[in-house]
Amino acid sequence: MYRTILLLCAANLFMTIAWYWHLKFKSYALWLVILVSWGIAFIEYCLQVPANRIGSNYFTVTQLKVMQEVLTLVVFAGFSMWYFKESFKWNHVVGFLCLVAAVFFVFKKW
């Protein structure tokens, strides 16, 4: 179960890098950054697919997806603060609390 979460975190880090690293390199040709991003995304797929396969033994597909989305935003928030020096504002906290509520409702046994 923990291996799934670690793989999802690593996969999200690579996908976030694939999607956003090039914004600091706008002088490079678009085709070049697309190719580099696809190479980085390949690593993400090599982590994401096993994470979902392993995780499907413990979680429903819906639970895996909600977990994935929350991890995506957590990783992105950290990446944007570190790489782009963006600040974390109160409305971001409120948005994340809404996601925590989503996790609660999806994982709760009704």
C-alpha cells in the first residue's frame, strides 16, 4: 500500500516537471521542449502504471484516482513554490481542504 503512494508521488513529480519545467526556457524551440517533456513523461508512466497495478490490490479505481489528483496538486504546489518561487496563499489552503474533504468522502465506507 505504501509502495503505491510512493510510486504515485514520484510519478507526479516527473509529470509536473514534464509539463512545467520548460516555462523557464521559452527561447528553446517548441518541438525540442515537447521531445524532452515526452522523455520525462515516459519515466512518469514507468512509475504510474505499476503504482496503479499495485494499488488496485488495496484501493478501488475511484480511490486511486482521487489519491492521484490530491498528490498531483500537493506535488505541484511544492514544485511551483520551489521552481517558480510562487507563494502559497490562503485560497490555496481552502482549495486543498476541499480536496481533503473529497478524499474523506471517497474513502469513507458508507
